[in-house]
Amino acid sequence: MSTGTTGKADPSGQPPEDGTAAARRREQHGWYFYDFACSVYSTSVLTVFLGPYLTSIAKAAADPDGFVHPLGIPVRAGSLFAYSVSASIVVAVILMPIVGAAADRTGRKKPLLAASAYTGAAATAGMFFLDGHRYLLGAFLLIVANASISVSTVLYNAYLPQIAEPEERDAVSSRGWAFGYTSGALVLVLNLVLYTGHASFGLSESDAVRICLASAGLWWGAFTLVPLRRLRDRRIPPGGEGAVGSGWQQLRATLRDMRRHPLTLSFLLAYLVYNDGIQTVISQASLYGSEELGLDQTTLIVAVLLVQVLAVAGALGMGRLARTHGAKRTILGSLVIWTLILIAAYLLPADAPAFFFVLAAAIGLVLGGSQALSRSLFSHLVPRGKEAEYFSAYELSDRGLSWLGPLVFGLAYQLTGSYRDAIISLIMFFALGAVLLARVPVRRAVEAAGNPVPERI
């Protein structure tokens, strides 16, 4: 196993005391590349192509009333994608506590990261076979891929406290997001070339979409090799090993332990609420653009590409703002902008690409920063030696409990047939999340977790 460092691992999971500078930089650079690998799935698959494409397959298989019947349940074809996203998160909820506990008890994050990453990459590559009326296959592969990326992100996030000192974490976390958005933008450019020129390549429009979907899985798998070579497992204290089957018991123990850190739990509650809104906007944006606003696939690709380009600057820029104004205030400011974005989306006229591009630019400027700073802020609230299990709970908030937004979105369309009604309902997630976050005294929360308090937080 490659350790990437000559320094001796600290059994507590903290950065080694000797040789830390070179060792940490090497691991940090490897850590960034997992964002570079998996963000292509989030961008090309979840945000751009799969929603409209799976919906078109479901509509082709629908009855005269516009319903498909998976497992005999009547589902409006336009709601299938949102419901599948919600179902994938339920699967992730079951798996993440098990994986997080196994990582902490065995100290072997890398094998678990590899297993979850390559399961997701394989499911994504398998989307090449979506055509005709195979909406059930599409829903299944989406559930597997989306659950896998959630599980892998538990392990990925849990490395942050181990590879970065407290004062570094805002910057390291933001760089990770920037790497992800850079890869998303690069692959979207390639997708745009292939999609718009599919006829010159001898491909149908459907073939081009399926190639774009599958190539995201290949990219995810290929670049996952970099973090697997550079990140290293930490030894655990004697007697710390345990079975994977203890995951749920460990989750209950983690939640009981969090009761001793109520301020950490308060932050998680706030994050759960506002991140539910963020995740739903990310996953449903292209569906809203294509079905409600009547925009074509090329417009959607360009809009999401704009998000990716500006998100790099946004993530780095908000990281700098956090150094002068603190992460909490910077996140609160981003939530105000998110609320204004949703109001604008509700009022946006159909067949107006220019206005949609303006909205995409605004999303890009706040998307990466709000998520990166939330991750780094939480890393200060985690007691030492409990990184993976606490980040498992964080990931439950990040992805695992973000099922309510897609479910509400799907139900709103199922009941009203209007995506505008669905999009405006998401405002409550940002408003309530901002109120809950404002009430968290983060300096006291860091102290209560037994960690050094940064000068600005």
C-alpha cells in the first residue's frame, strides 16, 4: 500500500508531527483529484443529461394519460427522475452509517473508497445501454450511481481533518471544489462538441447523449486512481477494529455522542435544511429548463458549463471572503443569494435563453463556495478520532437526508403538472436553514469539540 509519506502516522488520525509539510501537500493534491474524478458524474449526468433523457424515455413508455407503472405504481413520467433521486438517497442512508463505522473501526478508508467509487463509475458507464423504453434500467442505474457517490463522499470528506491543519481547511476544501468544477467544465466542453456535432460524427442525438453519460463513468473510474495512490490509511488504536455489521449501532453511538456536542448537532440540522434546497436545485435544474422553460439541450449544456466556470471562481472567492469575514457569515450571505435565485427562476419566462444564462451565472458564483465552506466549517466541529463517523452523519445531511426536496419537487409536479410550483417551494429550505445557522455560535462549537479556534470562523 502506498502511503505517500515517510512521516509516521499518528494513531489519532491527525497529520503526522514529523515531515508534515511535504506529506500533507502530497495527500492534499491527491485528495483534490477525487473531486476532479467524481464531479463529472454530478455535472454531466445528474445535472445535464440524465434528467431530460430519462424523462423522454419514460414518456415514450407512458400510457395515454402520461403515467408509467414501475412495480404497478402509477407515476407521472415527468416525476420519475425526481423520485429516482429520492430513492437513491434512501439507499445511501442505509449504507453510509455502515461504511463510516467500518472506516473508523478498521482505519481502512481507501479500500472502501475504491469499492464505492468503482461501483458508481460502473453504473454510470452502464447508462450507455439506455434506449427505447428502458426507463426502469435508467432508474436502477441512477439509484446505484447516486448512492455510490454519496457513500464515497463520506470517506473522501473524512480525510479533510487528517490532511489539513485547522487554519488550512477553508482553503483546502475550496480548492477541492474548484478542482471538481474545473473537471466538470472541461468534460462539458467535450460533451458540447459531441452533442452539437453528433451528425458529423455519424451519431444520432440519442447515441451522443448515451456516450456522454457513459464517458462520465469512465472519467470517474480513471481519475479515482490518483487519490487511491496518494491518500494513506491511518492506524487505529489497539482494540479499535470492528465489523461492518456494527454500522447502525455505531450511528446510534455517534448520535448519542453528538448529544455531548449539541452545537455540532445544531450546525448539522441547519446544514440538513439548506443543503436539501441546494441538492434539489442541482439535480432538477436541467429538467426545469427543458420541460418548463422549453430550452433545448445545447442551451442547457452551455448554461451548466457557465455554472462550472464561474463556480471555480466562486469557490475560491468565497474561500477568500471567509478568511476576512468568517465562514459562517459568508455562508449566510450565500443563502440570501440562493433565495433570490429561486424567486428569479419562478418568474423566468419560457424560451428566454439569455435570462437563463444570467441565472446560471448567479448559481455558479454561490454553488461551490456555499458547499465548500460548509464542509470546512463542519471539520472544525468534529472531535478528534471520530472523523469518518461524524462525516458519515454529515453526509447523511449532505446527500443522505436530502430526499425531501426531490420528493417535494416530484410530488408538486405529480399533483399540479407545473415545475414552477415545485421550484418556488424550495425557498423554505434556504430561509429556514439560514435562521438555524444564524443561531449556531460556531466559536463555542469549535471549543466544545476540543479543537483550536481559527482566528476567523
